[in-house]
Amino acid sequence: DAGITQSPRHKVTETGTPVTLRCHQTENHRYMYWYRQDPGHGLRLIHYSYGVKDTDKGEVSDGYSVSRSKTEDFLLTLESATSSQTSVYFCAISDYGGRGETQYFGPGTRLLVL
Amino acid sequence: GIQVEQSPPDLILQEGANSTLRCNFSDSVNNLQWFHQNPWGQLINLFYIPSGTKQNGRLSATTVATERYSLLYISSSQTTDSGVYFCAPLLQAAGNKLTFGGGTRVLVKP
């Protein structure tokens, strides 16, 4: 299995508070991704990174920001959490940006915003 | 718009049965992956298959990119095959990002 960890694994927070989720990899892969999974929507891409300090938006980026200061860490921040951001968040990594490479997923973080 | 459709949405199998899951997509594909999400939520790679056929044990997959579909075959199903199966093509129209289908939920009964 690819070396991907996510922290925290579970979090309960209140509307309006900031939340940061961390993804850590030990594979030295260039590309990292954040997805959210919701019933009826499958997995949707929030943001991705194609290198240190290089990030771009995905399909559902509103309300989220990301940062990548080291190859191994990709942070997802909810600046002011809302109930619509209650979801399961998955981090993924790949070496060639998807075109010719498999993406590997972390174990997920379950976030509940009250 | 971009569409990835999986069928059937739900499937109940008796242990030992065979089944076929289908994934239709609306645009040219450079890559396609099949994933299994187990009952604990973990997403596990099954296949990277932009075209052709691959086999891995009791599972096999076929992608016909020119006709914009992929199939996942499960043979001699086991209770451990239960979970949700996702296909995720990398579509040119989606900026070469993986687009996930809605999944097929499989329950294998002993």
C-alpha cells in the first residue's frame, strides 16, 4: 500500500470555525489531491498540487484553500466551516498527474460541521 | 456536460456468482481506473486500464475507449467483494482529471 496518512481521521467542529486537514505521504510523489465524498455525488476533486507551492482548483473548490510547503505534506483548510462541508475527505497521490499513472488514496477524514 | 454513468447502481449476489459492472463515459479518455471501496471506507485500486483487458485473480476489466465504456467482471464472488465499485476515467473534457462515477454498490451474501 502507498504510504499515505491523513489527520485527523475524525473531527467534529462548529459552523464558522477554521479547520485544517493534513495529508502526509512517504512516496515522494509529485502530485497530491484532495477529494470530498458525499452520498449521491461520488468523489469530487477540491484542489490538487503538481509540486511544492504549485496548486490549482478542482471541481468544488469554493470555501477551501490548500497549501503545500513540502513534497510530503498537503494541507486542506476550511477557512470558516459550514454545514455543507460535512463530508468525508480523501487525499490521493500520483507520480505523473493522472495521465499515465494510478492515483492512490489515503484512509479518509470524516468531518462533521454542526 | 461531462458524464460518467455506472450500472447497475445496486447489485446483490449469492456467493459464487459472477457479475458484470458497466461504466459509460461521455468523452475521450486517456486513463481509466477502477476502485473498490470496502465497508470500512478505504479506496483500493483495482485496475489502471485506459484500453484493452486486464485480469487480476477473480477480477478482470475491459475498456473499449472508442465506444466509451469499461466493464468490470467479478467471477466466483466472495463476501469480501462487498462494497462500492467506482470507475474513474481521466477525461480530456475534464482537464485530464479523474471524474468518478456514482458507483455500483455490491452485496455478496453467503
